[in-house]
Amino acid sequence: MCYTGHSTLLVPSRLWRKSDNVNEIIETMNIWLLTLEKRGCSGLLKAGASGLAEAFVLSLLASKFSHGHLEVDIDPADLLREITVKNLSYSPDTKISISVHLNSGNRPYFMISSNSQVFACDAACLNHPIAIGRSNVHIPIKITKPATPILYISHNKNHLEQLRGTIHVVEVMDAPAHELGLIALHRHGHRLGGLPIMFWLMLGALMIIFHLFLFKLLYSEWKKGDTMPYNYYLRQRYLRNH
């Protein structure tokens, strides 16, 4: 039943803290190992480095293998960034690739492919299972009330169709769009987009200085009370006439 629990992408947390020395790195590693073990991944951890890597990936998406299928239970609110998982072992002969993308409206969706045929359905499996092969297939991300996994994958199409009758929800809707500020915060560490904060501060300062200079120039002209036209040639003509 690896992995049971919320996504380990949660920040801030002790799983992602900055380490300044070897002892802190070892402590963080131990926290990861203990978390994965207590969340049902002890079997994978015993498989060595490859099992640890798979348990780590499953924890990021809050995914678990359960009674004939793989389900992804990450909160759509956490899908603020593009995520790509390649060659996740569903079975000894089946490797699945799952990607999370944001469309033009900032709504998340899945792109899924597999080296052998599997079937997938979105939240609550209300739609008919879709065959997944080597070409990427678009799967929308929906949310349910009460909350249920947002993706199910299985070798057995009939299994997913039967699973539909066991998922009891009162509402299914498209995942809401994310705010641009939150997306920028997760991509760049701040809400101001991809450019450094210092750039925006300098740009703001230059704009303020420019407007102050423009105001001073207009104020000086107003104080002079000079009504003579500003056109150079007209100015010369008026000067000759006087």
C-alpha cells in the first residue's frame, strides 16, 4: 500500500529543509526513510536504491498501489508546477509515465503514456476508462466532494468500470484554475515572475524618478507663463516680427 498519506511536496517541512552540514543531511535522510517506511513503503525500501526511488516518486504524487490499480491522490491545489514522472514501475513489464501540466487557463491536467496497454480514468471514474499506450493521452483533473483520488490506472478495464460503483461522491467538477501569483511563487520563489526582485525594484525607482522629473518640467513651464509657441520655426518668425 505504498504510499499512504498526503503528498511529500508539502513546503515548508522537515523533508525539504536546507542542510548546512553532513549531520543535518543524514538527519534529513533518516526522516525521509522513516516517513516512507511508516507510510507503507517498507517493502520497496527493502528492494534497495531502485525501490527507494520508486517510493520517493510515489510519495510526491501521493500515489499508491491498491487492489488491482494505481491511484493518484495528490491535492489538485498542490499542482502549481509542472511535474514529470517517467518509467514508474506498474508491473515488471509495464512502465508508466505521468506528467502534470498547466493549460492556458492555469488549470492542471495529466499527460499519460505506457510502454504496454493500460487503462485510466479521472476522479470517481465517471467517464469510461481510456486506453493508454506509447502516445501521450490527455486526462483532465477533476475534484470530488468528498475528496477522492484524481486518477486511477489499471491493466484491467473491467476493474475500473466496477470501481466506479464503489466511489461514492455527491459532486464532481473540474479542478479550479490557479492564481498567477501562486504559480510564480512556486516557480521562482516570489510572486513577481521570472525576473529577480532587484530588477522590479530598480524599474519602479526609475519610473518614480521619471515622473518626478516630468512633473518638475511641467511645473517650471507653468510658472514661467510663457505662451510663445514651442515650434522652432514659429518661434523664429515671432522673434523677427518683434
